[in-house]
Amino acid sequence: MTDSHLTRRALLRYGAYGAGAAALAGTAASWDRLTGADIPGRDDGSLVVATLGPAYGPEAIRTLQEGFAELHPDIKLRINAVQAVDWSDFFAKILTQVAAGTAPDLVYVATEGVQLFAQRLGVALDRWVKRDAAELKEYFADVHPSLVESMMYEGSLYQLPVEFNAADMYFNRQVLTRAGAAFPPADWTRDDFTALLRDMKRTGGARFTPYFWTNRLWGGVVPWLFANDTNLLAESKAPGGQWLWDGFYPAGQRAGRGGGFRWTTPQATHDRVEEVYDYLASLIQDGLCTRPEGGNGQNLIGVFSTGRVGVTPAGGFWAGGLHLAGMERDGFDVQYFPRWRTQRMQYGAAGYALLRTSAMQDEAWEFIKYAARRDTLERLFATNQTTPARRSLLTADRYAKTGPAHWPVFYDTLDRFPDTGPIPAPPQVAEVEQVLLKHTGTALASPRSVRPALRRMQGDLEKAMEREV
Amino acid sequence: MTNTRIPPARAARPEPSPPPAPRRPPARDRGTRLLATLFLAPTIVGIVVFTVVPIAGSVGLSLFHWNVIDSPSYAGLSAYGEVLGDETVLVSFRNTLVFMVFAVALQLLVALTLALAVNGRMPVWLRSVFRSAFFFPLVLSAASISVVMKYLFNQDFGVINWLLGLVGVAPVPWLTSENAAMATVVLVYVWQQFGFSFLLFVGGLNNIPKEIHEAAALDGATGLRKHLTVTLPLLSPTLLVASVVGIINALQVFEQPYVLTNGGPGDSTRTVVMVIYETAFEQLRFGEASAVGVLLFVLIMAVTALQFRLSRRFVHYQ
């Protein structure tokens, strides 16, 4: 028997509340999911292009918009400069827009995200490239095939590269002079590099650190792995892509090309990977380089330009950066990364990826072509804030004001070392990068920490690579 | 409740008279109730929309695998099993608890000490200056403070090591050694956060009647003894509020470790909210991230409930 004093009236009232709540829940469940696109005025029929905010200031955005409007007055263009600390942060914000139902039509994507976007969100550009082959001949003739290959995934092309940056080695000229060292030759070795750091340290004083590096996927440990003829993940090439190589590149340049890179089995416990970590740990022990947590891009320009750092890996983007920081064109210079077992170098490239959700795919393709035009890139990258993907744009005139003296190094990296490749960035790149950064910090705590940390890195990488993205 | 057996003693009692039928309240009371409901409605709607629904949504999402791009797929409780078997998640909970203990203890100690000092004898204008100065860091952005602190604590180029170097101290790895990094994150957090507890304590101290202190002084209680036996017991309700708020905030710490150390070296400063962010927005595992969020919610509720339980013994209301 239930001991209750529920009256009939109360029973009816609670019954009505329950029915009302059930009706509300049922109505809500039966509705289509509301998204950001349902906000009135949000979708004004524009072609929406998302770019990395810090790389595209107001001037660059105006340049892009004005140039495109001249060519395509019928296509309304909106450029959404997303503010982000780095590429990983940028992709997180773009994916949040995708989740909110306000995905842009085009996203500026660097190597870090090429495969993630290609696999899950992107549209292959193959059919448009084949259709407009005659128009694009001039573009491909001006762009190194390695950059194009880095934008391919499983045989299809997903982006036209517009910029790239290889990790070359920058020197503060004043520090070199103070150490009594000569500018190193192009074929310098890892031992030359170590000797140079020791010379710098000897003459630099207590508050000077010869080598500064940032713990990240691009320009951190990876260039040393490449120089030691290894990689974080086993690297191979996907089949396919012959339609592109045969159509646009001469036989000499298409040899060995495939349908894009594949990064699969983790190899953090490989002997050569251990050698790299042992080497970096020894540099830290000897006070020749910063710890991984110590270096970051935010204060790098400051400490480099004031001579508290002598050497650091950076790309063509630093020519403009150092100039803006007040360094004279002869205050710094650049050379290839030193040779270890090889002199293979790493780079990252970027271009526009077309999203599957776009309802304006043909218009988006027109923007992709426009963004890769020579005149567009010339105006867009006038301040040397990056290395243009078009070889013809790297001229003495371009670097006359900013320096460095050895500016041809930026593009010649690709020609002189043809095996130079992109940073390892599989679709699971976010987790791979996180694992790399975390265990690099632990591994370099002391020379004894290297092996245990690399074993943990291997385990975590294996888990990350097994995970479906 | 269903009765299956009736004890004889109770059965011998006379049958209780049925309760009177509920009567409709008079029309004036109904109007007052309606008015009260209308006034409360915005708050209730706000709490439901911005607190209850997100919590329910998070619990619901923790039962699905969702990567933003594809439709969510039901996964039951597998996300909980996955995150509880993930070493990084467990380490982050341990770090967060360690952080909470040291940060809250230091925050309360600093705030209370300064509040007692400011409440002592000093000109009114100077008291105002101190109150504003101690509260000021709280109104600044935690992220921007952390960026500045990152420069200051840099092992190779930071001002703090430079100053220490002037007196012959070797560079301290503030952010680059596992033990020092957590201590530095705690210091930066406390520096910014103690202003809130400080203001609470100043208010609480002002509410203690002066007569009690005078009586204690007549009884011979002075200095530290007076504070321990008189001030602290009377301030205990404020201490409870400050510690509850402090613990809840500390368990949700994100900006300082994210900017200062990015969770490193290794995982030594990785906190639970950092793991939620990384799992959701970098690895696109929203179900697992929600599961971690739900576990953190349960932890916060448990710690807060424990605090209120203990407060019955230690908190004295006047």
C-alpha cells in the first residue's frame, strides 16, 4: 500500500506538468539542430575565407579583397582573419566554427593540417586543376614539386601552395664577429655547428645562450631528426598523382614523386632518434642551448636581435620579422641547416583548402587560383613575412632592404637538397604534436632521461596513431 | 512507502484522523506567489539555460563519441573507462589536487596576513591604497599576466634570474624543472587571486565587534594568541566562504599553467581543465573531454560537500 495523500487535483496538476514537459522535450527533439547559420544575417551569400589572423593583417586582407573584386566583381568575398597563437590553435577554432554550423568555404591550412582537412573536411582540387590545366601551367612551372607534393593526400591535390618556410639556420652577425668565427659554408657539419656554439659561449658571457630553439613540430627537434636521416614517424609515399606530375613537371622533377606523404609507424625509440636527443641533451648540459621549455617564439626576436642568442633555426618569415624588430640587413644572415648523416631539411607550406560543406565550390576555386597568382603573392608578401611558394618572387630586389645577404638559401634549400620534406603531419597531427612536445621536455631534462622518455613517447605515439580521427 | 509488516505496538494505537484536505490559498496570496515567480523567473531561466542545460548536455555528450565533423555515435560509458585508464588524465587530477592544496593554503594565508596588517593602525588613505593595490591583479587578464610572468621567470633571459645573479645566485629553472614549475605556477596564481580572499577577510574583520577584542585584551590575550583564539573563530564563516570559492577556482585552473608551461615539463603542471581543452579542441574527442569534465564536476561537488560537512565543527556563527 502506498502511504500518500496525493489528491486527485494534485495528481491531475502533476500529470499536466509531466505531459507539458514531455511535449516540450518531444518538440525540441524533433526540431532540426539550430546552428550559427540560422542566425539572421549571418549568411549573406559571401564566399567566406578563413585565414590565420596574425599572418594576415588588415593591409593584407584589403589587398586580397581589392584584387579579387577586380577580377570577380560578381563574387562577394568575406575574409575572416581568425586570431590564434599557432596552427594548432587556429585549426581548433576553425573546427569550432564547423561544429557551430558556420564553416567557412575556404580555410588557410598549413602542412600541420593538410591531411586532417583532406581526410575529414576537404575537397580534392583534381577536377578543377585538370580543367584549368592550361591556365595553371605557369603556376606549376614556378613552384617546386616538393611543395605541391606536400599538399597531396592519397593521390589527390587538396591545396595550391602559396608560401612555405624551411628551417634554415640564422646567425647574429655581431655574435659571430665577437666569437671570431667565420660565416659557415653551405656544407658545414654538426661538429662545425657544435664548435661554433662553443666559440660563441666562450666569448658571450654568463647571460648569453648560443643556440635558441622552440619546442614545436616545425623547427624544434624535427630538423635534427631529418639531418640524422630519420623521422618521428616512418615516412613513405602514397601511390597516385601521376596525372599531376606528368601534366605539369618535366621528367627530371617528377622522378620519385607520388600521391603525397604517408606518416605511419612511430619510431621514437629508433637509434638515430635517440642520438638526436642525446646530442641536444648534451648541448643543454654544456649550457650551449636553451631548454625546450625555455625557448618560445614570443621572445625570440628580442633576444636574437639584442645579441643574447647567436644561432636559431627559422625560415624566410624571419627576414621581415627581424627587419621590423630593427635589425639592419647586415646584422644577421642565414645558412642551410648543418649536415649530420644527411643534409635533408624540413619545411612547412600553406595554401587554401576547400571545404566539403561549401555551397560555392566553383567560386572558391576561382579564389584559390587568384590567391596563387604571381601578382597577388607579390603584393601580399611584400614585407618578407614568409617565403613565397613561387620561385620567381625570390629576387635580390625583394631582400635588398630587409636582408639577409644569403637570401637565395630560402628557395635553394629545395633545389640543393631534393629530399627535403615536410614536417610529419598525419591526420592525427594534434595528438602527435602534443606527445612530441611533452616527452621532448622530459627527455631533455638530463642525458639519463632520454631513453625512458623516448620509450613513453613511443607508447603514446602508437596510441595516437591507432586512434581514428 | 509500502508497509509489509505492522508492529503490534503501533497497531494498538488509535487510527489517526485523516489530514484536512488542502485548501486553495486566498487570492491575495496567489497574487503574491505569482509576483514572486515573475521576479524570480529571469534568474531561474538564466540558471537553467546557462548552468543546468550545459551540465546536462555535458553529461549527455560524455555518452557519445563525437569528433565535431561526423555525427555523434552512442558509446555508453566507454568514454569514462577510456579516460580513467589514461595516465595523462590521472596525472592531471593528481596535479590539480596538489595545486589546489598549495594554492588555496597559500592564498588564504597571504590574504589573511595582509588583511590583518591592513586592518591594523594606519592612515585611512594608506589603507585604501593597500586595498586597491592588493585587489588590482584580480581585475587583470590571467592570460596576459601569465605571458608577462613567463618573461620574468625565463631561466636564461628572465629579470628574476638576472636580479638573483646580481647577488650571486645561479639561474633557477623556474619553469623548466618539474618541481619548480609547479611552485612557480602556484606563485603566479596566488599573486593574482589572493585579492578576492583579502577583500572578504577585510570585510569579515570589520564585522567583528571591537568590544570583543577589548574584552579579550582585558583578559590578557594579545598578539598572535588574540588572533588565534578570538579573531579566527569569529572569522570562520568568512574563511569558509573564501576557502570554498578558492578551492572551486583552483580546481578549474587553466590559464596560468597553459601559458606558463603548457603543462610541462612532461606532464608535471598539466591540469584537468587543460586536459579537457586538449582532448576536445585539439584531439577532437568531445565525448572523452566531456567525461573528464563530468568527473571534475563530481570532484568539485564532493570536495565542497566535505567542506560544508567539516564546517559544522569548525565554523562558529556569532
